[in-house]
Amino acid sequence: MASTNSDTAPIGSSANGSSTNPNPQDAVSSQWKTPSAAYQQMYGVCGVPDDVTPTAEEELVLRFYDTIRAYERQAARLQDDAARAKLASRDAAFQAASVSRNPRKRRERTRITTTTTTTEDSDDPHSADEEDDEDDDAASEDAEARHARREAKLEELRDQVAQAHQLAQERTRVDEPPPTTWQTATVDDAVDVGSQPVLKKKKRIESDPSEPTSSLIANITVAQTPPHDFSKTLALVPGRTLWPTTISTTEPAAWTPPAGCTQPNEGAFAVHLDNFDILQAQNGSGNNTVAVKFTAPSDSKRFSINIAAPDHEEFHSVLFHFNPRQHERGGQLIVNDKQEGIWGQAIAIPLSQVPLVFGQTACTLLIQVNGEGFDIFLEGQHCARLEHRKEIATDTDHLVLQFPSTDDYGSPENWLVHKVWWGNQPILAKGDLANVAGVHTYNAIHPRKLFVSRLAKIFSEAEVDLRRAELERAFRQYGGVHGVSVIVPTNATFAFVETESERAADLALQEMTAQYRVSRARRSRHEALQEERAAAEASARGETKEHTVWD
């Protein structure tokens, strides 16, 4: 008996047993010899020419491919039927679950089912309407009950609010009278005291201008120090005011660099710091402190202060140089010295680490000279120290203070000097100074190394080799048998030349100044430590050597 189930029907037959491909040869010819455009696109085949006759093996392979594709089509149909059946079962289960969760829908579905059954079994057309009326009455009764419960809760809440409001009114009536700066409402205020709490209106108290005020801001304003004077907390006595030179009842004019200057010394402010003794300054006695009250406008780029020895030769040599620069590398405070026209190794401090200088109403700077060097205090903060790089002679009876008009390149400086004071102050540098810039730095002059400056800037390694060879030939006579040692940094306009001895370095300074700008180089910290270690080892062996022996 032939089966009617499509799952057990043979390939090439339909579900009712009829053949869907009675002639496989025709199917092969129609599918593979002359395929349609859709068939070619689906399977990536092309038609067989008419003059080509396939062999028996080729015919067998083509029929095999056709059988496989028939199976694939049947499997796709079966999967589609199974998916649809699954969706139908899931939908039925969902509908049943939703009806069970909603009692009203369940009643409506039951009523519809009952009405349909009754209509089919009964001849009375009004029986279904009566049942609908009964269900509607039950639903309306439930809604009325819920509304009644809600109204009861609202009424209870209203009573609680009213009681709380009444208690608040009673507390207001029995409270103590308000402070004198407040007054209660009167009849003129048109306030119904019985219906709401008593309102309180703030009363303005007029103060007497002649009486002293207790305002914090007013007290601060009164206590501010004027820009042209020092704070009384500094106690700058005894001492002498160097600027202004005359006493005026009004605010004196401030000194500012004159316009049109092209050199630092042109129009500069210079004054002697008299009665100076380095021995007294070392122990905090005698004149040792310079105080400057100044204003640096917000558009100022830089300004500077110099302190030099009496033999400064038009400030060709400077013991101390103070130079804030607002726009250089994000703002820097440069502290340095100058010997014979050559600037030393600068101490650069970011302006972010010191009190504000530019754009302030006024600032106070203290420069104190002691045995260690020059200590810098800006608005009371110990900002830096420039240790002595040149020994101050004991017979020096005064120093020279200068405010240059321009920098070394003729760029004008912009600031206002309100007051300058010179006198004695106790030693201000106390406690741990490890975090103070410039403390414990070593900048002694190297006895054998020379600094050659103002050279053309070089960039490549070939240019470095050429400059090294040039300097080695130029300074060869000062290097002994092995010649001089030359250090040429890249991207720099200077170089270092190390001679055989200190005497050779002195000769080079005298003889090579016509060709190059030559000066003494400063010893680095590493070189200083090496020298100290060598000196300690020699002392342990009981030997005494000159620095040039182990340098």
C-alpha cells in the first residue's frame, strides 16, 4: 500500500504518490543544457553547447546533482512547515496565558462561549442579553466600592493635614518674641491673623556713619598697605630709604625705565648700598637687606635688578641678577651672575612656584646678603638663593644696586619702582632649605676648561665634526703632547675646550680673544664631586696636591 505521507514519499514524487519528474533525462536536459538566467545565477553554471553529447558517466553525475537539489528543496519545505507549526502553537499558548492573567477577558471569553452555546441550543434571543446585564452590574458594583475606599483615604489625609496646620498655628502663638531686628505684622499689613500664621517682616537698621564698622571687608580695606609703602609687619628699621629721595605728603611718583633707551645702562637707576661689611652680613649684623616695593603691569614682559661690586666696570661684572620673564617658557624667574661680560649658569624657577608678580597692585621683594649668598624673598616666601660665585672682598665698603632700562639686546623693560630701602634685618633664611632653588649648588670656575661662545649654530653631525677639528687646530698649542679636548654640543652656538694646565688656560685667554669669544667655564656638579673625592683620598694618604693634578 503506497504511503500518503510527504515525509516518506520517494524523491521525484509528490505527497499523493504522483511523479513530479517522470523523465529524468528531460530534467537533466532542461536544467543543465539550457539553464534559465535564475538557475545560472543561483548555481553558477552555464549552458551546454548543442553539439556536445554528454557521456554516460556525465549523465549519471548530472542526475546525481539534480537528485541532491531535489532533496534540498524538500528539506527546505519541511523546515518551513515545522517553523509555522511551532509559531502557531506558541501563539495559542500565549493567548491562553494572557486570558488566564486577565479575569475580565476570561469572563468575556467565557460569556462569549456560553452565549454562543446557548444561542445554538436555545430559541430565546433575550437570554444572552440578560447575562450581559448581570456581568455589567457586577463590574459597576466593584468600581463603586473602589471609589468609596479611595475617597475614605483622601478624607483621612485631609484631616491629618488640617490637624498639623492647627498645631503649627498654636506653636507660633506661644513662641518667644522675635529679635529686635524683626517686627511682627500689624493691622496695617492687612494680614488675617486668625486664618494663617503671623508674618514677620525684616526691619532695616540704619547705622551711624561715625561709629566704627564691624564689616570684615571694610576692615580689610582699611588695613591694606598702600602700593608706595612697605607693610608695617616688615619692621624695616633701622635703615635708609633710597627711593624716593624726597619726602612727600602725597603719593610719590614711581620710577620706571625711560622710553627710547637702547642699552641697559642708558637711563638706568643706580644707587650705592653704603656701610656694607661682608663679615657683619655673615652673622646678621650691619646692613644686609634690600627691600623693593614695585608693580609689574600685566602687559610687562620682563624687568631685572642687578647688584654689583664697586669694580663692576659699567656692570660688566654682576654679583647678583634678578630677572622675572613672563612669557619665556611659560614664565620663569631667572637668577644669575655675570663675570667679565659672560653670564653664568642661570637658576630658572617657574613663575608658577613663586607668588604672583605680574598684574598685581604691588609686590614686595627682599634681597638679603649673607655668608652663603643672596637670599630672595618675594611676598615673604623664600623663593631662591644665589650662592656666592665670586668672593666679596672683606675691604668692600659698599655695593651698587641697579635697575637696567633694557636687556642685553635693547628690548625695553617695563615696571614701576615705588620704594627702595637698605638696612639691617635678622637672618631670614631659617629651617630646612633643601627645597629652596639654588641651595647647595656648585658653580666654581674650572681651572683648565674654557667656554667658547657666539659661534654659528650647527645642526648636523658633519658640522659638529668640522667645528671640533677647527677648535682642536686653533687651540692645539695649549694642549701639550695629546692636544686639547673639545666638546661641541649639537644645535648650540658654543663649545668647551679643555687645556693641559691652568697656566695654558690663562695663555689661551690672553692670546685667543682676537679670534674667539673665550671665557672661563664653570665646573659641573659631577666635576666638583670628583674633585672633593680626590682631595679626600689625598688627605687620607697625607698628600697635598693642587687642583690641576686631578682635574
